[in-house]
Amino acid sequence: MSVVHKLDRPKGLDLILHTPGGDMAATESIITYLRAMFGTDIRAIIPQMAMSGGAMIACACKEIVMGEQSCIGPFDPQVQGAPAQAIREEFYRAAKEMQADQTKAFLWQPLLQKYGPGFISQCEKVIDLADEVVRSNLESGMFKDDPDPKQKAKKVLDELGSHATTKIHARHIHKAKAKEIGLTVIDLETDDELQDRVLSVHHACMLTFEQTPAIKLIENHLGACYAMTAQTFLLAAQ
């Protein structure tokens, strides 16, 4: 909010994203806030990567600018460090196998014991939430002028929102594939001046992360900056 303050909102927003992702609730909140401030006039620029929640934010923009080295990632939700869809799949597979052969219960019992009350329901709800957030923002933003926005959004969800399709949450989806699944992707290389400026900002940020305790930077072109730093502890030799 402090970085958006005083921006000329009618001009829209160029959002340079470099992130491994994060909490879904925070991601949804960021999308909701930026949409409230700039409407759908937001362009995501990805110099290197926007994974998981970063990909969700990019999908909420009107278009995504990517270079040959850029990538987005799957946004299938994770629960306690594991894919929620894989957990659900494992649970229903166990139920099916035990119904067919009760002796399989001895094999599945140790695995199923790790699931607490309501855990599978939690996984199902977080899967639905991820789909809902991405679908609604694609239909109202990137695909709003398309003849069939629902079908285009579904194709993106079937690819980036499916653990069965992407196989691993850390998979890199590069520019060509992003275009193939229907996202509106602009080539960064077509504008030399924009490319130089974007990469200069990106390199400056990466050097900041390497040379300082900073672990998160949110900054605008006016110089307003929010920075989060890692706590540093000095351990004395015994």
C-alpha cells in the first residue's frame, strides 16, 4: 500500500515480478488490492520467474511480458509442503483399494494415520479456492474480451492448476508453453529499451539480495520502498 500510494493510477501499472510464490491468502489479497487500485490495467513483466502465487498474480493481469529466459510455474496449491491434489488422489486411491481388498488396509493404515480430522476436506477446499481465484480473474481480466472467456480460462487451469499435468510444483513453464496454453504473452525482446530497463531493475534487485540481508523488496519508480530483511545472529566461538 505504501508503494502504490501517490502512483498515477489512471496510467495503469507495470508490475515487475520475481518471486517463488507464497501463501494463497496473501496472493489473493494482493490481487484484490491491485485490481481495486488499477482495475484490469495491469501488465505483469517477468524478467526471470514468477512461480506458484506469482503465476496467479500474473494471470490476474491483462497481459504477461516474458523473455526467452522467463518462466512461470504451476499454481496447484500446497498443504503442509505437499500438493493438495496429490494428497486427495492418494486418499481416494486408498479407499478404492481397501474396498476391493480389505487386506490392503494393513498397507494403507500407516499412511492414512498422518491425516488429521478434516484434513482431506481442507485440501479439497484449498484446491477449489485456487481454481476460483485464477478462473475469476482470467475471465474478468485477460480474457474479458474473448468470445469464450470461460473456455480459455479452463484451458489455463487444466494446465497450470493440475498437479497431474505439471507433475511437480517447481516445474518451469517457459514463454512458448505459456502462449500455447492460451495466456496473453508479449515478447520482452521486441522492445529493446523496455528489455534494458527491466533487466537493469532485475539485476539491481538480485545484487541487493546477494550483498545485503534483504529477502523481499517492493519498490516503485518514485523511490518508495518496502524491504524485509532476514535476522542476522552473531555466534561467538566457545
